Amino acid sequence: MTGGWMRTVDGDDEDGGPDLDGRDLGGPILEEAARTGVAGVAAMLTRGVRRALAERGFNSLTEFRLASGRRADVVAVNEAGEVVIVEVKSSVADFRADQKWPEYQAFCDTFYFAVGADFPADLIPPECGLMVADGFGAVVTREAPLVKLNAARRRAVVLRLALTASGRLHRQEDPMLSMAVDMRG
């Protein structure tokens, strides 16, 4: 996963800000999300992160509950079983309020923060990777250190991901599932 598993910033646009294949990562998209509030910004950034992960062979889940009880914004796994966790921060206040992120590192090989283009990158701790996202994708502006999970933890995380994903899909396909399970007693 090291060595550029995800596209990095390919240059600065004419405004001096990072761009993603020529698209400004700020501008009207972030302004629109800002009008919808923090939840709108977070949802937009999350979509971009998930698209970028998918382009690189990672399948992801959002709001994934770890064995510790903490809930990560995005958790992704690829065919090799490599696990990535991405915490999406919609604002500086959101980042500063989050004191639980170090606990997530025990459940992944690499850990990233994802932020909008206007977020001050120097706030992100150097031991974390950094993605700049918009509603269409994300770029890595700082690679995350690779700290491989041990085999038992990897198996537990991947199994939990599989069970969570299949359960979510089943409930989506069969909305009456919860009622049927409750009726069993």
C-alpha cells in the first residue's frame, strides 16, 4: 500500500490550491456543501473518498463499528486483505473535537484523514496520511505510514466487515427482515 497506491496531487491550479486531474477541489462544490451544513460537507467528502478507494481496488463501508465500539467513517479492504481507515473531517472544529482517532490505528494497515481543500493541512498529525477530497474523488497529499495488522486482528476486521456488509445488503433487499427476526422470539 505504500508507494502511491492512490493518486497524489498532480499539481496546483491557477489559484494555488491542489487540483484533481484539473478540477479545483474547492469552489462551488464545497460552497454548496457548506450551505447544507456539516453533514452535507461530510457526506460529500465521504463520497469522494469512497470513489477514490474504489478506483484502487478497495471496497468500503461507512460508519463501521470496530470491535472497540468506536465507529470509523470509512473502512476499506482490498483483495489482499489490506485494511484502510479514513476519518472524514468536515471542518477544523470537527477535527479538534475528535480525540478518539488514535484508537482506530489498531484496526488498519493505514490510517488517513480526509478533508476539504480549504482545511489547513498542518493540523493533521504527521503520523497520519492525508487526503484532500471533493464530491468526485480524493487525492493523497501525504501517504499514511504502513503498520501491518497481525494475522489474527486482520482476520477479525475482515470478517466483521464481511458480516456488516452482508447484513446491510440483506436489510436493504428485504426491509421486513428485522420484523421477521424479531418475530422469531
